[in-house]
Amino acid sequence: MFRKTIPSLSILALFLAACGPKQAAPTESNPPMAGSGMMETTSTPGSMISSDPAAAHMMEPITGSNVQPATEEYGGQLLPYTLEDGVKVFQLTAEMVQWELTNGVSVTAMSYNGTVPGPMIRVTEGDRVRIEVTNALDEPTTVHWHGVEVPNNMDGVPGITQDPIQPGETFTYEFTARPAGTYMYHSHYEGDRQVSAGLYGAFIIDPATPEANPPDVDVTLMLSEWLMRDGMTYAAMPMAGMEPNYFTINGKSFPSTQTINVQVGQRVRIRFIGIGQFIHPMHLHGMPFTIVATDGHPVPEASRLTKDTLTVAPGERYDVEFVATKPGQWMLHCHILHHTTNNNVEPGGLMLVVNVTP
């Protein structure tokens, strides 16, 4: 039998704490004392640091002067291009939309081409690509090509590699697509706010030599979070008062997430992309998967891990593969179980169905 004892000094400290003067609860006329360790709580985002205008701006509702309803139901669709003197030319427009996360729940989002995620850019290693980005927002923005080996002046960092793209302006990014792998693009201007509000998309570079044995099913899943309160949208952040209450796969919360349909015997590749600000241990029921690439780089076969749960951190990309062996509807979900809720109600959030048919 284990008996926990408290040193006499600790008993004295507890006695003095119990008998000492009481600190009055902080009020408007009695704010918390500096160094007291007490913090005034609030249910209103932004008021915690409203004394700093720049910080308060990051915590204001997401708004815009020309917010239109989204015309597409799903994001991440393949972006078409034109060919000009051997260069693949893509058009992206940063614009505001009302985006439906799930039935009856819509957010005010910043988007590329009106969808969340923005359209998928898919090219071949060695392609020369040109992306013309038009800013239809009320505020500046830039685009960063996350993980892609671009020239420094194409890296999209405002004040470092380029001036921000002002409202109404167009900036042209041009580079050679390399190396092959799973990447993404996203805003790098006030990223805490703009990326959380939807300015992101997948960028896939296929190998110059086609795969000898490509997967039967190839899907990309971008993991993110949202904060909705009193009908207003805020940037979800990992800080008190700004934690998310909706969680999305490709801009949708379960049950509105898309089903992965596969037949027994087929090989599936899932490209996980962590674009939000929270970690997500993604767990597949019924079948293990093998990690074949990390952050766009292939994992040597001798070093590959077989798992059924994989933690995807912000900014990370993992390619995993599995062979569908058992028919049925199998869940793929985040195993931080609060992340499988919609506004604290389960089921929801980061869940989708892998539908395996005979």
C-alpha cells in the first residue's frame, strides 16, 4: 500500500495560503494585479489584446466588401492551364466567398477562385509554370509555394522577397516545378488570419518519368480548422478564446466530407496536407497503411513504416498507401476526438468514409 506524505514545509505553505488575505475577483473597477497570475476571461474574440491594434486586427471577424456565395460545392478541383511558348499558365484570384462547411453552416472565407481549398495545381517535374495571381480582396496578400524549390524572388514572403500584392493588382509567379512530390500553396501575408480563412490549395508535382505502378485511387486531403461564433467567422488560432469549433477535410466537415470509393484489391494513395494550426493524428479503421513519402520526398522502401495512425503537424505532408482488403464502410478520422465534432457536437469534423466494395 502506497501512502503519499506531504512535507511539513508544504503543510505550512498550504496553511498560510488558506489563512492569508483573499484576492478579490477581477472586475472592471478591480483589474487583475500585474504578476498575480490571474487572467481576466472573456468570451469575445479580440478583446484580450485589444490594446495592440495590430494584434486586435488579427482577431477581428473575417469580412469583405464583396462576399459572394460560392458557386462550387467542393474545392480542390484540378485547375486548367493554357500553354504559352511551352509555359503552363494558370490563373488564380484571391476573393471572398460564403463557403458551406456542412449542412446549414457557412463561413465567410477568403478563397482562391471561389473555393476552399483553392483549385489543385498539378504539373510534371521540369515543367515551366507561370501563375498569375489577382488580388480581389480588400487587403494585401501574397502566395508562398510551400516546399517547392523556387527562386528567392518567387517565394512569396512580403517585405522580404516581394512587395505585397495590393487590392486590384496582379502579380506573376514563374518557376520550374521541382522536385516531384506533394506540396501546397498558401498566403504568406498575415498568414495567421488569411490561411486560417481559406487561402490555401494543393500543388502536386508528378515525376518526370511516370510511375511504373501508379495507385488505383489517388486523393489529397487538406486538414484545417475554423472558428464560428454568433454567426461570424474568425481566424482559428491555438490560443485562448480563439480555438476552433469546426474542423475540415478539404474545406468540409463530416457528414459533408467526400467519400473515398475503392474496390477490394485496389491500392489507394492518400496525400495528407496539414494546412491548419493544429496537429491531427489521422487514424484509418480496418486496414493499415504504409508511409511512402514525407514532405514531398520518397521514403526508401527499407525505411517505410506501416501504421494505422499518423500525426500530421501544421505544414507537413505525408503520402500513405494501403490496399483495400475488406469490404465495408471504414472510417478515417482524427484521433483527437474533439476534432470529430461540429461546434462540440459529435459526429462531425475530421471524419470521412472509405467505402470498400467487392
